[in-house]
Amino acid sequence: MDKNSKIYVAGHKGLVGSAIVEQLRDEGYTNIICRSHSELDLTNRNDVRDFFAAEKPEYVFLAAARVGGIGAMNVQQVEFLNGNLRIQSNVFEASHDQQVKKMVFISSAVIYPVNASQPIVEESLLSRAIERACEGYSIAKITGIKQCSFYKKEYGDDFVAVVPANIYGYNAIYDIKRSNVIPAMIRRFHSAKVHRLKSATIWGTGNARRELIFSRDAASGCIFIMQSKTDCDYYNLGCNKDYSMLEIAEAVRRAVGYTGEILTDPSKPEGAARRLLDSSRINSLGWSYQTPLDDGLRLAYEWFLENVKDKDELYI
């Protein structure tokens, strides 16, 4: 990409999209196109086609998606499947029609089999059954990877996907019904601190293990892939280290400054027993993460304090 290349970031207000826009601007890119949902509904095929025809972006980051935690995904399978399929199909089609030079699609680590060998290599995709609670969302994200592959094979389009570990950081969703694990923990422990509760409860047994990546690191990986010559259809994007959910909860508690007890609720879903990505494919190209977990959680909590208006409401 040149510094004046026209770059469209779909989902620029979200967790990854906002970080991509910030880093692109920091690196001197000046021609970045952004549209809010009210300005452009990516589920509307005609609107997306008209937008691409008018703007003619040269490079596209597809970070827009319907997202949420495991609870929301479990009860809204249709919405997560259909919504994401519409967004993806419309952006892929328009990018092809307008001969976009390169597109990076942001997928998700939930695409991998629930019992995949650890750490998970890219070749594990579709080798076994995926997590049922996130099935609708996962199938949409798997489809996005296959769209990259098929458009490249059939038409020669330079479409490539990244598969990040669990992302946390700035501009996360803190809505009680939609937040994923880190925002939910931050909100829960902050609420317990403010309301002086003796304990706070996390979902699951606390034994499930997850890999976490700060939003700025995820953005740097996406931009790195956009700037690099890529021979593969998709690349894992992680830190090569995982933690138990109880260890993560302890780290969040430290960041928040809550001193009460952490309880677990085994009746709640916690997903796959372990999800650690093998990121050697992208590491071999020269990329690696930069933000340690404690530093990232501290920054995420600072953003929460400054930006979430209803942060002091009781949340248990």
C-alpha cells in the first residue's frame, strides 16, 4: 500500500476496526474510508455495491461483523449466521467487482474444532466438529475463509483471512447481553468493587484455557498481512501462550483493583476446553505480538472507565 492508497475499513468503530484505523493513521496513511452502520448497511447488497462503485477502494479490511459472547451466540444462532453471511458475501462480491487490490478478512478462532490438537494449526480447519454453542457464528466465519480461497482460486483475487485469538482492548462491547469474556469480567469485577461485594462469579469451571491478544496487536497483524506478500489463504494471529479462565480472571481482578473472592459457575457454558493457536505461519513472515497481558488489561480497563457511561450499574 502507498500512503495515499484508498483504504476502506469496514467496521471502523469496533474492537479491531478502530485499532486498524488508528494504526494506519499513525503510519501516515491519509486516504482511509469509513462508514458507520447508519451511513452504510453492509447487509444490504445494493447499498454495498453502490458504495464500492462510487468510492472504488483499493484495499479493504473486513472487520465488520455481528459479534457477542457465548451466551448471545448460543441463543441467536440464526442472527449470527445470517447477519455475518450477508455482510461477508456483499463485501466480497463488491470487492471482486471493483477489482480491489487486496482484502484482509478478520475471522475468529472459534472456527476450529472443539477437540483440535493444541496448539491449533491452520490445517485443523474442518477436521472435526466445532463448538455447538457458537455454531452459527463459526460457520459464517469459516465461510469467509472459504470465500477468500474460492475467489483467489477462481478469479485470482488477492483475498486473505486472519484468524485471531480472543481479542480484547479498546472499543469492546460492554452491553450485558452481548459482551464477550474480557469485557464481561471487567464489568463484573468493577461492579463488585464499586458496590463492595465480597465475591464475583465467572462463567464455567474456570479450567478452560484461552489465548488473548490485545486489539492493537491484532490490528498490527492485520496490517502486516495486508502489506506482505501472502501465499496462504489464512493465518493464525496469536501470542503463542494461553491461560486458564481462572488465571485470566485473576489478571482482570488485578487490573480493576478488586480484592474480593472469585467464584465459578459450572452451570454456565465455557466452550472448548482449550484454544491455543499455532501462529508460526505469520511469525515466520516477521510479525509477533507486543503487548503483555497485564499491560493490555490495564489499558482496556482505563478505556472502560473513560468511555462506558453506565459502568457503575450493578452487574452480577
